[in-house]
Amino acid sequence: MIRMFVRHDVGDYGKWRRAYDAFDAERRTMGVLGDAVYQSAEKEGDVTAHHDFETLETAKAFIGSQRLREVMGAAGVTSVPTIWFTKLA
């Protein structure tokens, strides 16, 4: 299993969360097996999410998809995401 972490800033957490939740079913068709969202305790708009995938290739295809970029833009992401991939050691 591959766990991908994404950290970025959002202009309005409530707006972003609604868009994130609405994208859930579509994310599943793109290979996401599980996910969670974390919000900074000090800055509401600082969001980190993780997504689980079967393979690194699937994770990279997801993060590179045009559809994901569209959803993130509409959700109000205001910074370039920091993305990293991990696996259980």
C-alpha cells in the first residue's frame, strides 16, 4: 500500500471541505482506497490529507490528473501543494 500526503493552504476551510467530500465517490474510481484530513491546530486554512492507493503508479496518476486540479481550484486551494509518498516499512 502507498500512502500519499498532500499539504496546502485553502482560503475557506468550509468551502474546501464541502468540495473535498463531494469528490469522494469520484476519488474512489481514481484508485483512492482510504483517506483522512488533518487541519492545523494553529491555522485553519493549513490542511494536510492522506490518501491510500494500491500502487505508486496509481497514486501518481491521481495526483497528475486534470480532474483533481479542477476540483482543487474550485475548492479554493491557495498554495502549491507539497506532496510526498510513503509505504509501510
